[in-house]
Amino acid sequence: MDEGVKVLNDKGMTTAEYAIGTLAAAGLATVLLVLLKGDWVMALLQGLLQKAFTAGT
């Protein structure tokens, strides 16, 4: 390939970048799903909501 050729219209992501981005998003979603399914997260959310609803009393 000629080193002197410049690509003027190189906007957006390539297929490989889309694949890496999709894998990263799926990995993050998996981590969040595992965390949110834990019992300690449910207890934390319940405690937070209970404090929020009883703050004025």
C-alpha cells in the first residue's frame, strides 16, 4: 500500500471496532446483572427505599 495516500473520509467505526464495542457492552451488562441479582444489593436497595419513604416522619 502506498504510504503517501491519505484517506479523507474516514468517519465512523470499522467492523472490528463495532465488535469490540459490542463485546465490551455485553461484558458490562453481564457484570451489572450478576451484581444486581445478589442478595446484598437487594437489601441495600430496600434499606435505601425505606429510608427515603420514612425520611419525613
